[in-house]
Amino acid sequence: MIKKSKDRSSVVKIDSNLLKDVEGFIKQEKNKFKFVNKKQLIDIAVHDYLKKVRKITK
């Protein structure tokens, strides 16, 4: 029997206030070209946070 593997990417609901903050952050002149879109910023921020937390707990 062949099992379908679940796609690793999925939709995640984000608090509307946080999303507004992210949009405002991206619109700032200094960040306008650094971050292409909200998803990229959130991906980078979460990745950096997890990397930092893992270093602390080791």
C-alpha cells in the first residue's frame, strides 16, 4: 500500500495585528528591498528565533 506523504508546507493563521506590524515593517524605506513579502520576513524571523533558542538550550 502506498501512503501519500503530507506536504510539508501548509497554511498558518497569523494574528491580524501581527500581520499589520509585519506589513508596516516591510514598508519602511530601509526594509523595502531586504524583504520581498510577508512570508519571507516571517520565515526568516522564525528561523532565526529557533536557531537562537536552540543555541541557548544546548
